[in-house]
Amino acid sequence: MTFALSEPPAPSTLTAVPGPSTNATKRELDVIFDARTTQIVVDYEKSYGNYLSDVDGNCFLDVYAQIASIPVGYNNPALIQAAQSREMISALVNRPAIGNFPSQHWLKLLREGLMRVAPRGCTQVFTAQSGSEANELAFKAAFMAYQRKQRGPDNQHWSTRELESAMKNQAPGSPDLAILSFKDSFHGRGLGSLSATRSKPVHKMDIPSFKWPQATFPRLKYPLEEHEDDNRAEERRCLQEVEHILASWYCPVAGVIVEPIQSEGGDNHASPGFFQGLQALTKKHGIYLIVDEVQTGFGATGRFWGHEHWELPAAPDIVTFSKKAQTAGYFFSDAMLRPDKAYRQFNTWMGDAARVIISNAVIDEILSKNLVEHTARIGDILYERLAALSTKFPQLILNLRGKGRGTYIAFDTPDASSLLKEMRNAGINVGSCGVSTIRLRPMLIFGEEHIPLLLDGFEKVFAKLEK
Amino acid sequence: MTFALSEPPAPSTLTAVPGPSTNATKRELDVIFDARTTQIVVDYEKSYGNYLSDVDGNCFLDVYAQIASIPVGYNNPALIQAAQSREMISALVNRPAIGNFPSQHWLKLLREGLMRVAPRGCTQVFTAQSGSEANELAFKAAFMAYQRKQRGPDNQHWSTRELESAMKNQAPGSPDLAILSFKDSFHGRGLGSLSATRSKPVHKMDIPSFKWPQATFPRLKYPLEEHEDDNRAEERRCLQEVEHILASWYCPVAGVIVEPIQSEGGDNHASPGFFQGLQALTKKHGIYLIVDEVQTGFGATGRFWGHEHWELPAAPDIVTFSKKAQTAGYFFSDAMLRPDKAYRQFNTWMGDAARVIISNAVIDEILSKNLVEHTARIGDILYERLAALSTKFPQLILNLRGKGRGTYIAFDTPDASSLLKEMRNAGINVGSCGVSTIRLRPMLIFGEEHIPLLLDGFEKVFAKLEK
């Protein structure tokens, strides 16, 4: 099944990667914009579906997809149609302060748009512009709700002492409250979200942070089905650590944030039981569970939301999204998470209607083409092929993981950076994460016909690296 | 001189404001999206130039302009053209991770686009999505540069102790470092930028904050020319307070952030001498001066950048922008502010090329139509007319300010909220700030012909309120 209209039959490279044109542009760009991280300068207008074309005439099968954020292919015709709509043009040129002056389309954009894919049990949405912003807004919602509960239902009055101290960044108005996150997690790079992020020193060095606690995320053994007892014990130990922190941290912990699969941190999994246990702990302590679906949301795990795999007894309190959504924000249901007063959760733009229009077109594509089910099916095939390949290269494919999680598949390899480089030279754009992990993040339109191309690429490069 | 193509000759209202259709939509919207702050539901497709049309058939002269963020009018034809360009469609549907995979247009978009209006002395730009994000990125740049200086040129190595402590949110890797801001300032609502924001308790209550210091912003007496001695003394006192804090705060202060005119906080001005003194203090202490031009930038003060009024001996270290730019980010020049390693200042999207394309069209309009000079001229006329009106209503127009600052004009009034309401009923959309201040934030295409409409509106409403 091919979804894109004009994909080439296979990747092709004309130059070593990065090619001379990328390098030349990178040098020029670097004069005015930090271009040290530039990997490929792309000709997006020549890119189609799963294929990315660069300015050197190279054409890559792209299973990294702009750091996991392209959902339905480059130059998707349905998205192009949305981009040309009258409504889009108005959203682009008449950018509203949505909180005060929403357009006549905003209600429909949300109700018949984003809300169609709201996680089960979530009845409201707050829009934002990035995953990092969405997470910080979620933290703020949790802090305000936590304090509201402390004040009690009959006393929502702010005392003079609170009013004055808040303006001085002091308690009680600006209290010490924490968000618990997990080691190796990634939740963004704003000063608040970065305090929850625990991925790599390069993200955190020299930046002041809130004194928030971290618990160990389970370090499971793979394949999961061969280590059930060990993994259960490890998860139990991690939950005990969470409970210990909640009971003993120097200030109240108002919320826990967790990724369904730790992505930037190395594609680390945990079982549904772990997440059920985590939710039970947050309920017991009367605090909020924030599920960061910035990377797992919108279908990549073979369910629309990664947390659907857990079969939680109740909806998570807050679910944040971005990346494949092509916009950002958070879903929630608990009425306490809508602040007691207007303007407490507010900013000038409150997201970007132009990006919500694109998001709606993405959702249309996903739903009308059953791309979530498709991704679940393709992921199963891809996982089995990689498992077979791993028996041929047991030293190069280690800890293969993501079984039953759509195309959200990863493995460790001794030298991820050489592998990435050689894969690009072979015309395949792959991403890495964690210490030395290859993460596959194909689009939702990655099909059965792409699997042999990807597998052949791995096989050739592994053979080369083994020498 | 009329810039917009199809403006009505005057505002007109058919209903009380908000009208029944706004109220009905607001009720429906509120089920899924916090709509308590919704003021007017707008038909942007029927809005032109300086005029905003709502879903009730009301048509407002808009001198608030989406919280000071519409630069060149609703449905500006040049912006519509940019919105329909092939490049825009690609930027919308193929959203790049700009830091890794910039498009072939990105270099040109910056070099022949945003960099055209870079503040004098600023040679580089970092792109973002909101003013709040831009300010936090600026803080991070300042923190990293400050620590880099502390390590010294011969020792940029990160010790094991730094690496390990950073991951735990502890010093020395994650040090206590502060940003000094001013009382009544507004710098955004992320957890970091909010720690610098000191505007209103509703922005800060219940949210944890960094223990950063605030200095008093000068409380000048208006009109400025009648109180020169008092104002000079007040500014001297405030600078002494800054110096005292820099010398005595419990942790190093790495930067100072200041608005050219405190906007959300009440349109508070200070003299060029104050800002020159502030820069001298930051230079003396070897720390960074961040000028937050999110609201003052892009021409509204009669200069492209508000800080151009100060005639500083050297460029500010960092200048942040958003709002009228229709995108966001910061300009800088000091090589120390580009981190010593790649990926320290980075995120998935690094701004939004679609919004940078709009920004370029805005810049084209501003430069080709001399809108900054136009705004300076119109502002002078508008100020004089308001000064004349204030002699007629001395109890309703107090502390008129913004002389020589383009249309960035404000005054205090005893009951700003009633005045706003009545002005809307008279077909004029005005904004407020501070405790009870009316702030004028017309677009850069506000022309001489709009002045009598605005002044007549004020006069009628004042006459009504006086009764």
C-alpha cells in the first residue's frame, strides 16, 4: 500500500553525505545562525512521502522524519490543500491573540479538529506552540490545582501575604513545589521543562534549575518476554523509589511527568503494570499524572496515544502533545486543572491557528486512511525482520525493543554515530538517541515496500562495519 | 495616507459589545477550551487594515491590534501574497527541524530577511516561537556565557562533578545564577521568564520561581520635561539599587533584562540616561544586558527598535523580539553568546519557517513604505491631540506619556475597565495595562485620518463617563 503520490522507487545518493552544497550553505549560514548542528540542507519542494531530497541531489528514505515530527509524508497532498485554504491564509496574515479574540473558525477547529483525537476521558484542550511549552503549561496547571486543593473549597481567597510574596518570587505566594520526573527523561528545554529533563549534560550544563526530584526509570532487559520476573522486580523497585520521594521530598510534589517510552533518553520501555502503579501512586497522594506524549502521540506506537497500551483504570490527568501533531498543547479533564480565575493560564498567541489547521489535516489523513492500524501492522513486520537480522549481526543489534509498539522500534549498537553516517551514505536517514541507540521514527505512511529497503541498507552497512 | 485597501470610513456597531453571536460562541467554546478571556469573536476574513470585524456585524477601529502584535493591518495584501507563495506552502506542510535539516531557503530567509532589521551591532540571530521562549533562550545564552567566562579561556572542560551534578539539578553543574529584572516588568510566562516577570499576582500566584532579584524601575513624573530634576534623582536611585543587588545577591547575577518601555506593567518610561547607566553597570560587572523588545520592537516607538532612542555607546548584548515580528527570537553579536559546544542551545523546531516568511513580508512592508518614520510622525500628532484633550478631561487623562515615542502612547484613567467597555461600544478596540492605564497600540499603518475617529471616540466616552 503506497500513500505518497510520487515517491522514487528507492533512495539514491550522488555524493558523500553531507555533500558539497550542504557544506557550502552550512558555512554561509553559520555566519549569522549557529549551523554547527546542520546535517543536511534539504530541498523540501523535491521531497515526497517517505523520501527527503537534499541540495546535492541525494534522495534519502527518511526514517527519522524531522526528529519524529513528520506524520504523513513530505508534500502530502491533503496538507497542501489545507495550506492553500482561505482559512489558512487568514490564520497566517491575521494572527489572532486567541485567548481574547479568537476567529470565527476557532471553535470548529478545536471541536471538529483536535478534540476528535483527545485521549479517552479528556474533555478539554489548551493550545501551545512546542512540546516544551505544553509541558510547562501542564506543570503550571498542576501547581495551581495543587494549591487550590490546599486552600480548600471554601477559601479561594488570596491573602495579602500571598499576593506580596508572589511578586517577590517567595513563598507562600510562589511556593516551593516540585514535579517528579525520571532519570533519562526528556521533557523540553525551557527553564522549567529542562528541570524535569534528565537526558544529557549537554542539555543541562550551566543552566539553573528547580530543585525537583528524579526517580529511576525501569532499566528493563530485552526481549521483555524472556525476563519477566527480573523486569517486574525492577519496576517494583522504581515504584518504591517514586513513593519514597513523594513522601520525603523537601517540598510537596504536585505532579509526576512521564513519557510512555523514554525517547531522547534511549527508547526505554516499561510495562503497562508500571504505569498503572504510577497512576495509583499519584491518585493516592492526590497529585497529577502528566503523560508526555510529545514523541509517542499521534499513532507512532500503533495506538493513537502511547498510553492506550496501558489500559489505565482512569484517564491520565494531563496528556501533552506536539511533534507529529504539528502543533502543541495539552488535553485534560479534571475541572480543577482549569484555574479558578481567568488569565492565570494565558499568553498573547495561545498557540497558532495556522498550525492547528495543519494538525486537522493530519488527523483527517490518519483517521481516513487508518494509519494507526497500518502502523501497528507494519511495525510488527518490521520488528520481526529486525529480530531476524539481529541473529545475523548479534554484536551490532543489541536489545532490540518496541515489539507491539508500532514502528517505535530501537536497538543499541556499539557505534551509533558511525552507523548513522554510513546509513546516510547508503541513502537512509536514521536517528539516534540515548548513549548509543538507533531509534526508528518512520512516518505513519511508512509501508511494507519500504521495509526491505531499510533492512537491505542496515545489512549492507553492518557488513561494512563488521570488517 | 491610507495603506489598507478597503477600510470602512469609520467604525460601526450594530449590537452592544460583546454581541449575542460572540456570547453564544464563547459559551460553546468554553466547554472544550477556557473561553473566560474571550472578548470578541472575530471574522478576520472581513477585517481590513486598521478595522476588526466581529461575528455580530460590528466593525472596530483597532488600536490594540491583538495585544500589540498586528504590524501592517488585517488582510494586508503583501502578507496574503507571502501566505500563498510556494515557499510558504512547503514550510507549512514540510515543517523542518531547522537545527538539523534546514531548507534550501533558510539562509536567504535569515540573511535577506530578519537580518536586514538586526539592531545595529548585532550580527547573529536565534529563532524561536514566542517572546517568552525568546527571553528564556536569551537567559540560557547568558548563563552559559557567564560560566564559560568563569572557567576561563584555557579550561572549557566539564568535570565529572559538573557532569553528574547537572543531571541532579545541583551545583556546580546546574549552578545558582540569577537574572535581574525590574518591578512591574513583563517578560513572559514560562517558568523561567515568569521568574523575571513582576507584573501582576494573577500571572505568578502558586507558580514556583527562581530566587531572582528585582530592582525598582523608575517611577517618573509626567510630563517628563516638567520634572527633570526629580526624575533624574529617581533614576539615579534605581541604578544604585541595581548596583547594590549586583554586588550583594546571594548568587551571581548573569544578566539584566529590561523593556525599553514597561508595557504590560503600565507603560512606564525611563530616560536614555537611565539605560546608558544600566548598560554601564552590566559592563562593569561583566554580565549581559538583555533588551526585551517583544512589544517595543518593529517600529511602534517611532524607531525600528525601542532601544535606538537611547544612543547607547555599544549595542545591547541580546535583543529579543516577537509580537509585531510575527515570529520570535533574539539577536546578538558577542561570540561568547554562541555556546562553546553544539546542541547546547537547540530544540526540535527552532522556530517556524512559515512565521519567518510572514515576518519577511512585514519587514518588506515596513521598509518599503517607511512605516517607522510614518509612525513617528503620526505619533507626534496623536500625542499633541491627546494632550489637548487632557486639558478638557484632566480627571480622566492622567500622566499622558509616550511623547516622541511614536504611537506608543498611554495615560492613566480612574476606571480603565469601564472606559474600555464604552470605547468598544463606540466601535473602538483599546487595550489596558498596569493598574488602570490605557495603552494605545495601533498598527504601523495607523494614519492621520484615524486620529479624529479615535479622539472623537474618547471625547464622547469621556463625556458619558463624566456624567
